[in-house]
Amino acid sequence: MMEKILMPLFGDDVAPRFDLATEVIITSGDDSNSDRDQQIIVLPQPSAEQLCHLILTEGIETVICGGIEEEYFRYLVWKKVKVLDSVIGTWKAALNQYFRQGLQPGEILSTLTKKQK
């Protein structure tokens, strides 16, 4: 199952706030680690509107994020994007959980990286 997934980043972690993220990772692929393409994009400034635009222009099917304002959540869902919000942990743990057992909104995956504590 090929799928495009976007996660706002804060270091190695899923960004705690969608609207404050200045970099994202886009992953294309399936549940086999060897077939995933990953691209990190640095945004010029934090902007939920620009992030939503990027999601739609890149054809993203799933967004995994921390906190997201209801306005943007509803907009993305309306545009047929699956949004898994309130996820806490590293982006790698979130991606692995998504492909292995299924990721749920509000899931706490692991402790934050040391620099975040």
C-alpha cells in the first residue's frame, strides 16, 4: 500500500503544535522499511495555512501531528486527508507504529528525545 504521509517535526519528535512547525517530513511508501522514500522540507516560517497548502499540493493522504487547531483539522478532513492528532513521540516511532499496528489519535509512543526534556 503506497501512501504519502506528512509529519510536522520538532527535532526528532512529532511537533507538539501543527501551526508552529518549521520543518516537516514527507514519507512515501508502504510498511516495508526498504521501500520508503523520505524527504525533510524546511518551511520559511511557521504557518498552518502554508502547511495545509503543502499537504494538498503534495497529495498527502495522512497527517500525523501533535496539537492542531480544530479549524485546520476540519479543513484537512474535508479535503479527504486522514489526520491523526495529539500524537506524542519521535517521528520514527510514530511512523513505525502507523505501519505495524496502526496509530491512534492521542497515542503516546515513547519518551521525547533528551534535548526536549
